[in-house]
Amino acid sequence: GENVEQHPSTLSVQEGDSAVIKCTYSDSASNYFPWYKQELGKRPQLIIDIRSNVGEKKDQRIAVTLNKTAKHFSLHITETQPEDSAVYFCAASIGGTASKLTFGTGTRLQVTL
Amino acid sequence: GAVVSQHPSRVICKSGTSVKIECRSLDFQATTMFWYRQFPKKSLMLMATSNEGSKATYEQGVEKDKFLINHASLTLSTLTVTSAHPEDSSFYICSARGQGAMRDGFGSGTQLSVL
């Protein structure tokens, strides 16, 4: 089955700096890659996603890039703010949004003042 | 859109009892529902996938007789943890998927503590 690896496990950045989280996946058939933000004790919230027919997608301070050849995708957060502090999970699925997700191991992002 | 409601949010039970968790899609029809388990500071692990009106598909290592899943309608799926034991203590969270690009979301999760 699909295997998703995520790095780093923890990331500390100063407010205003950029943060980058990277994931790799194993199954070349995967075609949907969402990113979730989860605050302590809360549900994961979808923050951005990308499909395999697109190489990059941006939404304000958040962007995601996908390299299908290398089977990796990354989350980029610019101008980080303290409220960006949370655990971020990448995920991959075969078959799009209606299919089961395989999650990465998570990255705990801490934005310091 | 894509509002998913999960109840209860927290449950404490004695060892040996059964606990039912409900997951509802409030503003869309969920053709598929997923049940995940999350240990503290860990990732979400898929337990099973359920499609309305059919038997759930369980992931390897998940006991189907212990974690009973019912998806009787397009808006409701239930997970019953039978004969719960302390090792079943965990955060359980559902995800509902429907048709359309934005028709999916996570429930708020259920923190189960088995004494």
C-alpha cells in the first residue's frame, strides 16, 4: 500500500520567516495530496490540496508544490505568524477526494515571536 | 459546506463495556465514511472505510469484531468499540466524503478513555 514520509517532525521558525515541510510518497498511482492543520485536541482542517495534474498551487501565504517524477510534495508557508503554530499533516490518496487517505507522520510547527 | 458532526466528543467508560461513536454529514450526502485512530502526538491511522449500505472494509490489523462499523444511511455512520479495554483508549475521528470537490470533512473527534 501507500507509504507517506514527512519531514521534519518538528520545526521552529521566527515570526515572519518561511516554513517548509516535505513529504514523499511511494505509490505512483496517488493523485491527490491534501495538507491538514491540526491544533491540539481539534479535528484536522484542510488548508490546501493539489492534484497530480498540477505542479503548484498557492493560496495567500500557503503554497504546495508537487514533483510527480520524484514523488514528493511540499508545503510552503510564508510570513509565518504565531497562529500558524500547529501540527501539519500531509496525505496522499489514489482515486482523488473520495478515496482513503494515507497520512504522513506530522510536523509540529512552532512560530516564535 | 461539508460539515461533519461527531458525537460524543469525550467518553470515559469502564473496561468491558461498549461505546458507540456517531459520525454525521450535516449538509451533504456522504457516500463514503472513514474511521481513523490517532494516538497522542502521532499521525492518523485509517481503521476502516465504509460505504453506505455495504460492509466496511477494514485495514490490516484492525479487528472487525471489536470495532463494529455501520453505515446505514448517506448521512450517518457509527463506530462501536466492543468490550473496550484500556489499550483502546485513543482519539477516534471520522471523515465523510461525498460527491464534488468540497464535499469532505473531518468530524471533531472522540477522545475515548477506558478505565
